[in-house]
Amino acid sequence: IIYNGPLKSRETFIDAIKHNAIVNIETWREIKWLDDLPKCQDFEIGIRININTSIISPEDEDHPNDDSRFGFSFESGDFDKAIKDILEKGNIRIVGIHSHREPKTRSVRFYKRVINYVQNIIQQYNLPLKYWDLGGGFFGCMPNKPTYSDYSAAFFNTLDPTLRDITIIVE
């Protein structure tokens, strides 16, 4: 089970983490809720990074300053603060990153740029990840559009070889 989205309830959030679901943290209140977990036990979570399409791939933006309302922005410093706040708890390990962002174009180029952008952040923080949730928003079986094979080849060929042991999740 992958538990995403900013509208999680506190009860289902805590229950999902206690039962080893993949939970991707994406709001400050969820970071606060981590304090409600037993301190004598270790837990694993993922963190969602806010992707600003205008910064990483302007050709794919929907509007100027096309950032997501979900997750933590690297550029603003929120991602750094969120990582520090989570790790200071002592019993929470960040084992996943969630980078779901669906541009208007759904281009392979955009996803290559997301891979480059996020993998640089993963390496900067030396995060020992088990998974990377790329999200969804890919074209399916549609004429004259990228195929799933096009996307997966782009992911693999763009991904740094040192990160290829990470499980890649697409929704």
C-alpha cells in the first residue's frame, strides 16, 4: 500500500506507518504527527519533494512558476528543514522519496529532467533510499505518444548507476 496525498487523517496516517505501509510525508502537520508514534520503535517513511516545472523544464510548464502545492520545496529550503525535523526525531528513517509531478506535455524529456534533478538531491543528502516513487501521469497506449517503454528506458538511462538498487515505483 502506498499512502499519498495531503488529506490523510492523523489516525490513518499513524496506523499506516505502524503497519509498514509506504507513507510519503508531504505536509508539516504530518511531520508533527510523527511525534505520536512510539519512541521505543523505529519507523520508515518517504518524503515528497515539490517539483517546480518552471525551474527544471520550462518547456513543460503549465503556467509561470509552475510548482506543486504538494511536498517540500528544495529551492525554498523547506525540503532541508523537513529532512532535519524528521531525522531529529531519532526513530524515523527516510527510506523513500516521492517526486510525482505531471506536466501538461507528459514528455519523456520532462521525466528525464526530474530524474536528474531529484537524483542530485538524493546524492546531496546521502539518503539511504529503498524506493523512489515517481508517481504517475504517463501516456498510456495512445497513438503518436510516448509508450511505457519510452518512459522506462528514459528512467533507466538517466538514473545514476549508483542509484539503480532503489526500487522505482510508478503509479
